[in-house]
Amino acid sequence: MNQDRHATIGEQPRLRAVAAQPGFTLIELLVVIAIIGLLASLLLPTLVRAKEASRATVCRNDLRQIGIAAHLYADDNNDTFFCLQGGALPYGGEWTLGPYSTTLHAPSDFDAYWALGYYPYFSGNQKVFACPDGKLVDEFHDLGYNYPHDFWANSTYGMCQYLTVPYQGTGTQYGSGIKGPLKRTAYLSPTTTIFCQDSFEALMDGPDDSLGLFPGYSQILTKWKPGSAYADFYGDADLTMGWWRHNPGCVILWTTGNASRIHYNPQGVDYRLYTGERPESLPW
């Protein structure tokens, strides 16, 4: 009995010694938290850039696949990319007849997305046309359409009509006798000719809805900026970011099959990058 009592009494100093060890003070904890917050603030931009670079890489890889499909099509179709009579292209961005339909548009339909012309050549994988940063695409709100965004999510790359229709505007290098559709061998500068690109619009007419600064224009994309009539249909969003979506920049597929990113330039690029003619300046 006494022996147990003595043992208990003998242990008490050791218990007190353990309990007396100091912990972190409030100030020390606040300093540690501040350091962690500082490190996080330093690392966060790096992580954001890395994530954006990853999405841009996915975009480039998808565009290269599209390029392969396009050239396979041209190999089978008289050296010409998909188009309608005279080189015309479908106007819309729709894959199916409606958001609740699985029936595909005919490639020649007015509302069809131009990619339908190449459908067998990419095994019908519509996701290839969904840019990871393609949040802003034309959903045709100005025509009264209010379909879910997912209906348009695989229509994030745009094509300019001058890919297949010869440009006959001021300063054309083609001359007056050329007729559409343009063949691959007709491009005067194929390495600097845009096949398709990041774009809010599925079909770009040229002067009003591309990055090209065409003759007679002093600015690009004016009708897509905040405060414009079109922007009003999208909550006054800056719709130009549909073209400059990569941090900001634009990923482009060239007719030679390579894909690259051009840096943001509010002044635009030489319009001849869209017409297949020899440009006077390059965006890199």
C-alpha cells in the first residue's frame, strides 16, 4: 500500500514537467499563418499560368487533329477543303437539329457548323472542337435563341469565308479572274493562311468578325466589345475574349496543319492571313 503511494508520489514531478513544456504563442501562430499565406499568394499565379498553359496545349493538339481531318478530306475532294457551291460555307454553329435532338444537320444546311463537312474524317468526335477555354461562343441570342450553352460547347473554333471564297476586295493579289472554291494549291502563302482558330463566331465574314485588319477599317472586332448591341445579349460581356481566350492570346490552325498561339494585339493582324495571300507583316 505504502509502496504504491510512494510510486504515485514519485511520478508527480515528471507529469508536472511534461505539462510545463511551452507551446506556440498566439503571435508565433499568426506569423506562421502569414508566411503560409504569402507563399500561397506567390505560388497561385504560377499555378494559374501552368493550368492555362495546359489548356492551351490541349487546344493546339485538338486543332492539329482537325488539321489532319481537313487534309484527308481535301485529298479525297479535288484538293479542296469542305465548302458549298462557289466556296460558300454554312453559317451556323449547330451540330444537331436542336438541343434535344440527336439528328445531325446535313453539312449543307444553313445553320450547320462547318465541321460537319469533315465528320467522317474525325470519327464524329465533336469534343475535338471544344476548346477548354471556349466559354464565350456565339449562341445566337440576337436571333432569339435561348438554347443551353452545352448545345454550342463543341463549336468553339471559327473559320473565315475567305478560306474557300477568293478575296476580291481592295488590293487583292488573286486578280479578277479567279473563282471559288479555292484549292489548297491556289493559296499564295499557305504557311501563313489560317484554316480555323479560337473564335466567338463559327463563320467569320472577315472585316467585322475576325482578327484581320481589312482595308477601310481602323479597328477590329468593334461590334463585339462591351457596350455594343451584340454584347448586350450576353450581359455586356467582352465578346472579343472569344477570340483572345488564351490568357489572352489566340490559338490558330494554319492550312499547313501546324497550330500555334499568337499574342494579344488589339490592333489586329494582317488580313491576308485569312485570304491566303502574301502578308506584309506577321503576328510573331
